[in-house]
Amino acid sequence: MPHLVYMARALALARQAEGRTWPNPMVGCVIVKDGRVIAEGLHQKPGQAHAELDAILNANESVRGATLYVNLEPCCHLDKRTPPCAQRLIAEGVQRVVIANQDPNPRVSGRGIDMLRAAGIEVITGVMADDGEQLNEVFFHNQRSSLPFVHLKLASSLDGQIAMPDGQSRWITGPEARAHAHHLRATHMAIAVGAGTVRADNPQLTVRLPDYEGPQPVRVVFSRSGAIPPDCRLLSDADAARTRVIVGETLDEALTALYAAGICNLLIEGGARLATAFLQAERVQRVSHYLNPSYLGTGLPAIGDYGLNDLHQRITLKHVKYTVLGDDIVVTGRL
């Protein structure tokens, strides 16, 4: 039971840096000695101390003989900006290391664990592993696929409409849901829409939250022809340099190029054609669907026809969560 308590705390510490550690994972650390927590730490952003070192530096006493809890395997490679954590733990005399997940990075991938064990340190793995992988789902996907993690965001009435037949869509959802969506934007490196959405809505695709001081996402437009109004906000506002227009590329070509440009995760915000294309290509990893308790009867659907011929072929979310936001509900799940 103590392992679960301390690992849960390490995961909570890691999440405090959500949206700031890319392309690195979120990592938290708790150091326990003689039944007492003597230090905590987390990785704040690239180039700064890893969670293990941050915790060691925060300790007011020696960590020799202590147990260290960390949600990701301590690193062991030298080709990076920070020194190997595994070597530091050995030098500090840590007695035991409890880990949630093995690092999927091929430069580590068990080597850090092997280094610790070879030095006589007891290593326990797999504690809250599912929670750890869910926390770092973007990092795990990046390492395994070399592609951005794609999160599809939808907002519709209960009958699946995103707008009236004439395009009226402001607002399908209420203020609480819209604020929640801005928090979602703040946790993504890029936001994507189709050219039709640009022509219809002229969106800003920015994070607009009180007191938000973090980076604004890169803005991506998928277009078959490149026919985008030159005076649209994405091409003419003060942040136009952050807009990237992708013309005529396949989704895999586009995703590969975005990942090569440093985009770790991508939020798809519309429209129906782009959402359907990503679903058909099986390139969506997570969905957040905001539902307003209303019916339009007719209008523009959130998802187009993706060739379903049998009920058993339907796209079904896994690990589903429901969150009430004012009068609205957001349904989130993995694919």
C-alpha cells in the first residue's frame, strides 16, 4: 500500500508540469527515508533538472539508504543536456527505486534499470503502470510511432450537429465547456482545422484564458487546393508566423512532417471532413466530444460518412470519462 501512496504522489507532481515538458515526458519523484517523505521533485521543462535530481537537490538530509519513487525509469544515456539520473542515484547511495513505467525511448528502454540493479540497488517496476502510461500517453505514442499524438475535439448538439444548415455555430456549447476547450488547447503544441473551417469561421485558434502566460499553439490548416482567404486571421494577425498550411499531402506525410518539426501532439478542431479523414485513416488516439443538451434536427454533422457497413465496425471509445461542464457534458476516451 505505501508504494501506491507514494507513486500516486509522484504522478501528481509530474502532472504539475503538463504542457511544459515537450518533447520530454512528465516525471515526478518522491524520496522516502525511515517512513518519512524527505523530498519531492519534478521535471519542469527541457534543459532543467530531471525529477530525480530535482528531488535530491530539494532534500535537507542525505538520501543514502532511501527509497526513491519515480513514474518513469531513470535515464542512463549521455547524449542529452542533463547528466544520467541512474548514475546520480548510484552515487547518492539510494537503496531502492520504485518505478511505474519502463522508458520506451530506445536509448534507455530498460538500461537504466539494469544499471541500478548492477550497482546493487533494489528496483521495483510496474507500480501504477497504467496510470503512468496514461499520464504520458503523448510521449509513449511519440516514441513508438515517431508521429504526433492526435486528439480529436468535437462539439455538437445531442443529435450530432455542429451548426445550422447555414453555418451558424456560435455557440453550440456553453461558457464552461468553451473555457474547458481553451484549457485543452493549452496542453497541445498545435491545433489543426480544415480550409473549409477557416473560410466559414475565420478562427483564431489561440488559447484565451485569464492569466495564461504559456506558449500559443502552432496553427495548422489542411487544404486540398490551398484556397485560403489571405485576409483570414490565421494568415494576417500578429501570430501569422505560427500558421502552417499543408496542401495536398497525405495525412501520414503531413503528420511525419509535423513531428519532424517538433510537434508532439495535435488537436483537431474541425471540420467534419478533416475529422472523418483522420478517423478513417486510424490516426486519432484520443477524442473529446462536448455535448450540449439540445437538438437541431438538421444541420452540419460533426462526423461525415466514413464507410460504415456493419454495426460492429463502429468506432468505439475506450477508457471513457464523462465530465459535466455547466449544462454540457464532455465525453473523453481513447481509440
